[in-house]
Amino acid sequence: MISLLNFWWVLIPIVMVVFYKMIFRVFLGIVFVPEDKIGLVTKKFVLLGPNKSLPEGRIIATLGEAGFQAKPLPPGIHFWYWLWQYEVKLESLTVIPQGKIGLINAKDGAELESGRILGRKVDCDSFQDAEKFLINGGRKGRQSQYITTGIYRINTNLFEIELTNMAVISENMVGIVTTLDGEPLPAGSIAGKDVGGHNMFQNADAFLEAGGYKGLQPQVMLAGSYYLNPWFIQVEETKMTEIPIGHVGVVISYVGQDGEDLSGTEFKHGNIVGKGYKGVWAEPYGPGKYPINNYIMRVELVPTTNLVLNWASARSESHQLDKNLSTITVRSKDGFPFNLDVSQIIHIPTNEAPKVIARFGNMTNLVSQVLEPTIGNYFRNSAQDSDVIAFLGTRKERQQSAREHIRQVLDQYNVNGVDTLIGDIVPPESLMKTLTDRKIAEEQKVTFETQKQAQETRQLLEKETALAEIQKDIVKADQGVLIAKRVADASVEKATGEATSVKLQSTAEAEKVKVLASAEAEKTKMLASAEAEKISKTGNAEAEKILAIGKSSAESYKLAVSAMGGDNFTQYKIAETIGKDRIKIIPDVLISGGADNTNSSISGLLGLKLMDELARKGGSEAKPELKLKGDKPEKHD
């Protein structure tokens, strides 16, 4: 107990904290406000003075009236704020972070002007001096002024703070502005006038003081970050207008003053005005990107290169201007309907593009109002002057005629007709079949003629080939004849030599044996003659040879018969033959005749047998014919 009493002084701060209000507020009226706070004061009552209560409709006191006090207590120690008369509420400081803005809504102040939605800016140290705000005529409600990044001592009894993001316009985008406050738009206007000094609408008060109109604005915002009060301005992001290469952009402005017509007296289809005026601008934009407000002006793209349009159901170009065009159906003079595809090439000069747009409004209208009826009607009229077959046959001439006609028509509309091309022509199926059959028949006829010529050529070739083959044989035969002739000549020469030799030999032999030598010489002579004439005289030579041999044999037999006698010679030759050829003369079975004819029968059989054997052994040699006549055989040559 004694040790606790030694530290009595520690109890003093605890008691001071516990009895803070009682000691400091009740008896001394002291209020302590920390560095990160402000003190919002509420006066409960006023005992003395004229300003005891606030005027009707007011909630913030500026003259010491009972109620919320306009002036807050800054950080520090403040006296005479008795607990029974004042209530002090500690409030955090207002912090606006990076990338944000603070929108202010005043709970007290003068009434807004009729037709206005924002309170105008007053000098009040960025709303940190509430008393000054009210004294200088600040109006209740949403304020045109805002606070940016920072820390503020703002009386939140008077001002409500709402945080919002900064406005950001992305790259290649454009911000289209609509203001929510300002002067009413004049009758017939769709956008306000272009006013300056407001720093891209970041200073709403400068815009309003310059007489800016509420609603759509002609001025646009480019890429970047902006402090924009969304209670004053709305921004819509849209892509920048891009004009590709090969095109120009004709500007049609819906706002501005009426300018002088620059189209000339000959152009009767609308006004062409200078840049910045209302209407079609005479100077189109070239290729590039432009921050165009597409709510107050329109940019029509006009191709300046050659443009191809197809009247074909199955084909369309990338520009899609011909997407509604289809194959043209026409009827010929002979009543046949048929289809044809057409391609039209046009060119619009840059200086003529504004006139085309002023006349038609856009390229689609040019196609539908001029090109489609002009080309379609031309080919329909052209087809009615001819039958289908003639139309097909005069395609080139009709294409050239169409080119000239359409070029003259398009010149009246400030468009150059470059070329007109006829594509597929599809005649009726029945007629096409007839034409096809006819063509096939003609081609078959040509084919047959060609085949006939080919056959004739082939026959001629075969004939010539056969003749060539025969000629080869003829040449071969001629050569064979020549060779044979030379061989025959050689044989003749050889035979002649051999004949001479044989003749000499025959002469020598003839001297030995006169008869035989004479026969041999004759034989040699015949042989030589046969060899010399190999083809024509061979038979004669052989005959002479046989004759010579026969004569020789006859002479020989004649001499022998003369020397030996007929019977003796016969028996001699028979015995010679039997011995030479070993002929069996006695048969195995002997058949004999009567007694009187025994010798004659045996002689006859022996003769027949001998002659038969001689004939068989002799081969191809001629054999004498034997006949039995009486008892003796008889020989016939």
C-alpha cells in the first residue's frame, strides 16, 4: 500500500482523461483539434443578440445563429466552446487522391438561377471557407467548380464531396462533347457555337461566361486526360474518321453559317461551300485520320481509283457497292429470255467528288439511281434488236457500243466511264442445247473429214511403205539376178575351162579308145553346154548326155554282138548280171508246164525274173518292158 502511494502522480493524467469534458469543457470551454482533423461546430442556442435563429431555408449560420456554424475549427486548442452551448465534432480532412477529382454539392446557399443546374464559381478558397462561400453568393446544389488532387479542410456540414475519375480519351479516339448547362440552343440549331477560353471544357465557368450553349458541341476532344465535371459535361468516345488511300472524304456539315455557293451556275443540284460553312465542302479531305464530330458533320468516302461494279449474282467487290446488283435478264428479238453478266469500271476525279455527293448524297445512291438503270436498260434495249444467236456473235461490237453510250451518260453526272465489259452470256437451256448439238455435229463433221484425210494419208503411207518394201525385194531380186548372172558367167567360164580340159582329155582318150573317146567328148561337150546355160538348157544338156551315153552303149553293144553273136552275148550279159548282183535264179517252188513246153516255160520265167531284178536294182534307170510272146520274152525300148 505504501508503494502505491509513492506513485500517486500517475493517477493525475488518468483522472484528467476521465474528467476531460467536465474539467476542460465545462469549466474552461477548451476544445483540442488534432492535426488530421477539423472541428465541426454546432451552436445549440443563443441567449442574447438579434441573430438567435437562422432565416427560413438556411441551415448554416454565418452570423452566430444557433445551428451548424459555417466556420470549422482548424487543428489546435480553442477556448470558450462550453459544453452546454457548443457541440464540436471532429471530422477527418478531405483527401482527393491522384487521378480523381472532388465534385461539390452545397447543402446551403442561394437558390439556383432559373434554367441552371450548376452553381457558379465563387471565391471561397476551394470550398475551404464555407462562410465566404455563403457570403459571396454561393448557390446551393451541384457546383460547377471542383477540387483536384490534394488535402482540404472542408466543412462537410455544408458541402458533400463525391469522388470521380478523371476523363481519359484514348489514342485514335475522339471525344464528342455534350454540355448539360449553358444557354439554350437557338431554334433550328443542333449544336452550340464554338467558344474558347474554357481549356477543353475543364473550366465550366469560363464556358458559361463566354455564352456557351448547352447540348451538343462542335468542338471535340483529342486523346489525353482531362479534369471534367461530369455534372457539366458528358463525353462520348468514338473512333477518329479514317480516309483510306485511294479515297477522299467529302465533308457534309450540318452546322455553321450559310456560305457562298462555289459550284457554279451550271450545277443545279445543291450548294458547294467553303470549309467551316453549312453544306457540302468544296475541298475534300485526303487520306488520313481526322477528329470529326460525326454528330454535326458526315464524311462520305469517294474512291478516286478505278471502281469496278459487277452485275453478277455470284460476284461482288470488297467495296460492297454492288452487293445489290444482280445478273441482267434480257429478252431477245425472237422472244428468248437470257442472262448476261456485266462489269462497269468508273472513275471519279478528286475535284468532282463534292459534286457527286452533292447530287446523290453517297456512292450507294449513285449506283442505284444512275448506274443500275442506265446499264440495265441499255442491254435490255440492245437485246431486243437482235436474236440470241446474233447477240452472241456480235458480242465484241455490242460491248464497244455499250462503252461509248454509258460513257456519254456518266459524263453528265461528273463520273468518268472507263470501260464496260460483258461477262458470261447464258442463253436458254433449250436453245443452248440446239446450238450445242449443231456445234457438236459440225465438229463431228470436221472430225470425220479429218479422220478421212488421216485414213487416206494412212493408205498412201501404207502403199508407199509396201512399194518401198517391194522395191527392196526388187532391188534384192535385181541384185540376185545380177549376182546369179555373174555366178552363171563364172560358172560358164569355169565350165568353159573345164570343158576345154575335158575336151583335151577326151581327145587323148579318144585316141586310145575311139568309140569311148568320142562318147566322152560328146558327153563333156553337153555338160559344158548345160553348165553354161544353167537355167534354159539344163534339160537339153541332160538329154544329149543320155543320148550320147545311149549311143555309146548301143555302139558298144553292137560291136559286142557283132563279135560274139546275139545268143552268146545275151547269155554272157545274163551270167554277168547274175554273178554281179547275186540274183537267185532257182525259185523255192518250181512250177512247170506241160512236157512239150518244159524248156520254154523255164526259159520264160528265168527271163522275167532276171529282168525284174534288174529293174529293181537299177532304181530310176529306165528298164525294158518285157512281154511274153509265144515261148520267148520280147524286149521293147
